Amino acid sequence: MSTLKENWRVVALVTLLLLSAVALFIPGVPPGTSDTEGAGAANQSTNLQYGIQLSGGTRIQAPIVGTTAEGVDVAPADEADLAQATADRLGLDPIDVRVSNQTETVEVFSNNVTTGEVESALEAEGYEPSEVRPGVTRDTRENMVSVINDKLRESALTGGSVQQVSSPGGRSFISVTAPDRGREELIGLLEERGVVRVYAVHDNTENGSYVREQVLSQGDFAGIGAAQRSETQGTHVPVTVKQSVAERYANDMVEAGFGSGSTCRDSDYDHENLQNSQADCLVTTLNGEPVFIGGVDPGLGQSYRNGEFANNPQFIMQTSNMSEATELELALKAGRLPAPLDFDSAESQTLSSALAQEFQQRSLLTGILAVIAVSLVVYLRYGRPEVALPMIVTALSEVFILLGFVAFVQYPLNLSHLAGFIAVIGTGVDDLIIIADEILQQGKVETGRVFQSRFRKAFWVIGAAAATTIVAMSPLMVLSLGDLSGFAIITIVGVLVGVLVTRPAYGDILRSLVLDED
């Protein structure tokens, strides 16, 4: 029992190694993984995931399309009216204009307008912005990151990630990474803004012409089911309307003449010329293009009329094929991108799987050479295997624990992260040499008290060096600097594991060796 108490740091090290082995090799232990997932997974023998540099894939950096007018003092009640008026003057859809009372900004998301035109439109509405500049606000950039993250998750892009990246000139980009996916596939996903609208197309009883009224928008849905196909209903997406919207929607449908249902075919609705339409239709559009044109079932129409729909606000959105149903489901679940991305000026990187495999092999070879070189230097330094071997094993245990950590949190490994592993090996061995030198080069160790005194002296130096490393790496970890953030995270976690576990454990091992020798 006394031996176990004295060597509790070694026990902690062994426990961490066992937990790391479980995270690395037991299928399904890391959250959100399985042995059948392909994209971003290293292979079936481990739970490690690789980023595009080691698995192949695409990374795209693109600026957000937009112009921002600052210093626009608009009352909260006037936000919607100003957005509509500005859109009308610029010839845009109202969704391409965002007015915020809190930030006193007006954002216009279009490549077809200039800063001068935006300023003129606002002045015509009685507002004088303090500055009109290219770009968008921080809130919009954060919203873009959130929605794209949802798109990646809903589209089953395992290992995909998105973040804001700042160029040296201060320009902001959205950086999207997709392992094992091509550039065209990724751009195709990001080009679709996911704007879903539901219109009631009906005849105007006053003059007999057809009108189109929007009855539902993207934010009016409370629940979205999975795209599916059935013999009776075809391909469709089940949806649930928010309770706060259901009564208004039902009343709008009754006023539009759908209270008894309607019969409509694709040929009855003319998307280009509304006046050529020939029947009352319910039309669902995705990014402005119809994905469903049809009538309303008499039973659903009756529920609009008698109030039952307000208590159970569910219906299905039909589509012409399964592909459209899947796109509609994705758009409704992930939400709408507030602004488009400018892919014409995108900085993109595409890596083939073959090149990524070559990087894996070279990285493994580099790691093996680093271990061999360090082992030789340590052995030549001391000439005593009983001192050098535990030092090498302890240093390698840090790498194994780090691998277990990245496997557990499912952090995709890239070349910069492997550089962090090599940095951890170097700093770890440096610290172990400091411990060994302080204890072995200061004369004979006669008692455990003498050993502990020398170990504490060495550990103060190690602790100070670790604190310096962590402070120096922290800005790289929190700033939007791409792969440098991953390098900093791996290095900091490695240093913490070393200071808290592996280096104290090496001290216990060395104490047992030295005191037993003497």
C-alpha cells in the first residue's frame, strides 16, 4: 500500500494510457462516431479522424457578399418598413436587406449594388448614414457560421467545419472545410441559400386576375420531418407550423378561397406569367423556384375553416422527386443563409485522396525519425539505459495520450496538428532531461528527502517554461488563424498533460531507480 501511495503519479499515467487506448480503439466510444462512418475517418482500426490535408477534400475561403451602412438611427417599429422600402428602391428581394435598430446598421446582401446606391436609397428614405462600406457586420458573420454548420451537419458531411478567418489586410472570410468532398459538391451546397416560401395563388374576385400571396415563410415552421416517399402521397416532407402562426395562416387560406380545398395541377400554374394561371394553387418555392405546385385536400381545407388546424397545425409539402424533397428538408432544418458567398474571389484548396495518403505516410516517417533521433541523443547524453529508456517511454506516452484525446473529442488531424505532436515530444524530452540532470548531476542521492528537494527545484523550472508556452500559444488558439489554432491547441494540451501527469510520473520512476541503486 505504501508503494502505491508513493507512486500514485505512475498509477495516474497508466490510467490515462488505458483510457486513451479505449478512446482510440473501442468502436463508438468517441461521441458521434461509428465504425461505418467513412468521411473524415482515418481507418477502421482507430477512432481517429483526419482533416483534408490527410484524407483529401476541399477547403474554401470566400467573403460574404454585402454592403453595410452604419449610423442609421431607425426605430424598432420602422425596421421592416425601411427594409422593404430600401429593397424596392434597389430592385432587390426584401430578404436581401437587413435593418437593425440595436447596431444602427442597414446591410444589403447583393453584388449588383454599389455603396453609393445604398447611400442614395437611404437618404431618399430620410436617413443619413455615417458610413457606407463593403462587407457585413459581425452578427451576420456569426449567423453565417451557425447556419453553414447546420447545413454541414444536416447534409451528413462528417468532419466538415466552418469558421471565420481574417486576412492580413483585415478582410473577413468564411472558411469551410469538407474532408473527402469535391469543390463542386461543396460549392453546390453553399450556393443554395435555402430560402423556402409558401404562396397561395388564387383569383382576385374583383377583376378575375390571379394574385400570389405569401402565407408562410421559413421562420413559421416549428418542426420538420424527414423527406420520404409513399404510394399515396408521393415524395414529401412533413412539417408542423408554429402555434403562434397557425391561426393566422388558416385564416389567410380561408380568405384566399381554400376553405373547401382546391384542385390544381402543374400545368394550371404559370411561374413566369401569373395571369396565365388557371386554378387556385398552393405553391412552395425553394430559392425562388417552385418545388411543389398543387391543390389543397378538402379535409385540410375544412380544418382551416373550422379551426381544427390551429390545434394540430401539420401538413405535408409535396415535391416532384426525392432529390427536391431532400433539398427542401435540408433548407428547412438548417435555416436560410442570410447572405450569399462570393465564390468568384474565393481562395480555395482542393487535395486529392492520393496526395493526402502521401502526406500520412510522410508524417508517420517524420514521427519515427524524430523518436529515433531523440532516443539516440538521450542515450549518448547519459549512457545509461535505465535512465534513457524510461525517459523515451514517458515522452511517447504523452503522444499516445494526446492521440486518445483527439480521438475522444473527434478533432480532425491535419499537418499542423502533427507539427504540434512533434513540438510536444521536443519540449517533453527537454523537461525530462532537466529533471534527470538536476537529480543525477548534483551528487549522490542518499535519501528520498534529498531526491524530493532536487526534483522540486527542477520542476519549478519546468513549470515556468510550461506557463510561458501556454501564454505564448493562447492567442493562436483563440484567434481566427486557421491551422495555427490546431497547432496551438495540441501543444497546450500536450504541455498540460506533461506538467500534470507524465513528468511527475517520470520523477517517481527515477526515484525508484536511483534509491534502489544506492
